[in-house]
Amino acid sequence: MDFEYAIIGGGVVGLSIARGLSARGKRVAVFDGEDTDYRASRGNFGLIWVQSKGLQAPAYARWTRQSAALWRGFADELEAASGIDLALVQQGGWDFFFSEKSLHARASLYQGLADQLGERDDFEITDANKLKREEPAIGPQVVGALYGARDGHVNPLRLLQALGQTLQRSDSKYLTGCIVQSVRALASGFEINTANGPVRAQKVVLAAGLGAAILGPSLGFVAPVRPQRGQVIVTQKLSPFIRRPSGIIRQVDEGGVQIGDSNEEVGFDDSQQLSVMAKLAQRAVKVYPVLANASIVRSWSALRIMSPDGLPIYQESRLYPGAYLATCHSGITLAAAHTCLLPSWLEGEESAPRLEAFSEERFAL
Ligand SMILES: Cc1cc2nc3c(=O)[nH]c(=O)nc-3n(C[C@H](O)[C@H](O)[C@H](O)COP(=O)(O)OP(=O)(O)OC[C@H]3O[C@@H](n4cnc5c(N)ncnc54)[C@H](O)[C@@H]3O)c2cc1C
């Protein structure tokens, strides 16, 4: 057998899993496609985001919290191994509100989740005065915010680069521009077919993002993922004026302000739309009026990978044991869990996290 694991997809999900496996001494091959593929890992907002996650799904809330708690240690190790600064800042984040009513409605949802999880001090209602002290540049239209202490942000491109580099330096292989055309279950293990010929691996993890829907059926998965477009705009570099990130605005370590993001059901269309970007920009100026004077230097759109209920899917194939599907729409937030916890699930260890709530069989019901 050439490898113990073949991972199809070299986005943040595939590479995080590969890092965890290779740290355990497993020989892994990651196959990644072409630059023309849809690649959420290269177009996201870089948040490690806990508040608002799993409001209707406590298992997802727990999984997200576990990952957020692991992030600092995961980043320290990855930075030491790669020499790349991930620009991780995890000192809390904001959810801004323009009306008291919506703030308190949201807060009661958060309280409901905190009660279910048995967690105290999970979030904090921050009124306009306190918010102004914490974020002096905040505009008068913001009536308050919800503060989540576990939230943070990171440079997602450096994360990807660091994961890829450390994998290259190990016994494992990171094969870019290498599309998997088909996968076949053998009497023992799997055969992965690419234009460069077949490769054999004991186990296979399908982490191909939106590409999972194409290869999934040959491994016994439905892989019911759909695209959801998000647009992001970036300003010129500015002196630091935003202390904490929010789901819609963050200032990166290099000074630019990222403004996002939309949630558009437009199929496989990753074009940009001025009308959507204008709305994002207007909302950002309402939050931080100083942004009205900033120039926009870049913008893009990218496609999220959404399951029908928005939660991750982790599934071992019933038809072909040893084949796994892993996909989610919060691959940055969950990168630490995917590296530190998912390998023990793939290895079938007793201490593995319980992931039944994320089986794709939930959709059959
Ligand atoms: C606008 C936007 C903002 C976001 N913001 C955040 C955020 O703030 N925080 C957060 O946690 N998440 C965020 N996300 C989600 C996050 O980006 C994704 O969850 C994550 O990138 C998914 O990673 P992935 O590896 O599953 O998929 P991808 O990054 O899409 O990677 C899949 C890879 O599989 C490869 N592939 C496909 N088919 C094949 C094949 N047959 N053979 C070989 N390779 C193949 C492709 O080339 C690709 O590189 C955001 C997403 C978007 C679009």
C-alpha cells in the first residue's frame, strides 16, 4: 500500500485533517485540484467564530467551542513548525445591532443555548456606552452588541500555506494540480485514480468541498452539499482602529479592513455584484463611519459549502468502510478540531469525539 490515508481535497478541511494524521506518524497523500476549482479556503473571512453557532443544534455549538478552545495551541504548534505567523488574535468578537429589539431577541436565543449547554458567562450584552469605550470608532447608529469571549480571527491564507508547507516537509505528500478522476474500493484499501496514474491507500477521506458531490456516490455517500455565495471587500491599509472583529467587519494585521459578507443562493455563480457590495459597504459605514473615507482596493466572491441544515457532515461509508466524508461551512473555526480531534475518529479510537449528530444519514429522515 502506497499510503495509509488518501485525502481528496487540499483546502483547509483536507489539510487540517492531514496535519493531524501526519502528526500521529501516518503516511498521508493529499490530492488537490486546479486553480479553476471552487475554493472556499481561499476566499473566506478568517473568523474563528463561536457566538451564533449551533443555536438550533447544541452538538454543533459544543464542537465549535471545542475547536475554538484548541485554536491557540494548534496555532502555536503550526507556527513553530512552519515559521509562518498566522496572525491569530482570539480576544473576543462582536455582533452589532441597530435596534434594541433585535439585540434582545438575539440575546434570548443565546441565553437559551447557554442554558442547554449548561454554560455561564457565554456572552455579554454590551450597551452603546460601554461599546463606545471598547470600540471608540463605533458609529451612533449602533445601539449595542453581543460580545463573545471565544471569538477571534486569523489570516486564512497563511493558515493554508502553513498547513501545506508542514505537510510537504513530512513523510506525507501534498499533490497540487492533481485531480482525482475516480476512486475504487479494493478488497483491501482504495485505488485513487489521477492523470498521473493510480495510487493505493488503506483509507480515503473525501474532503473535496463542493467537489465531494461528484466523487461521493462512488464511495457510497450522497454528499448533499450546495454552494452559497459570499462577497467580501477590502479597504486600503489603515492605522489600527478596530479592536475586535465581528461577523461583518474586521481589520487584519496588515491594516486593511475586510467587509463582508453576503449569503446568496445563486448556484455555482461566483461573480461579483456591485449592488450587493454597495449594501455591505453601507452597513460597514453605519458601524464605523470613518470607513466612508476609505478606498476599496480589492473584492471577491467565493462559494460556501453548505449541507441542507448548515451543519458539518462527518460520515464513514456504510458500503465501503474505510472511506470517510468530511465537509463543513466553518473550516477555519473547525481547523483545530479537524487537526487535533478528527484523526482519533478516523482511527476508530474509543476516546474519539462522538460525531453521530453529524452523520449524513440525518438527511435520509
Ligand atoms: C465568503 C466566505 C466567508 C467565509 N468565512 C468564514 C469564516 O470567517 N470562518 C470560517 O470558519 N469559515 C468561513 N468560511 C467557510 C470556509 O471557508 C470553508 O468552510 C472552508 O474553506 C471549506 O474548506 P474545504 O477544504 O472543505 O473546501 P475548499 O476550500 O473548497 O477546498 C476543496 C478543495 O478540493 C479540491 N478538489 C475538489 N474536487 C477534487 C478532486 N476531484 N480531486 C482533487 N481535488 C479536488 C479543490 O481543488 C479544492 O482545493 C467562509 C466561506 C466563504 C465562501
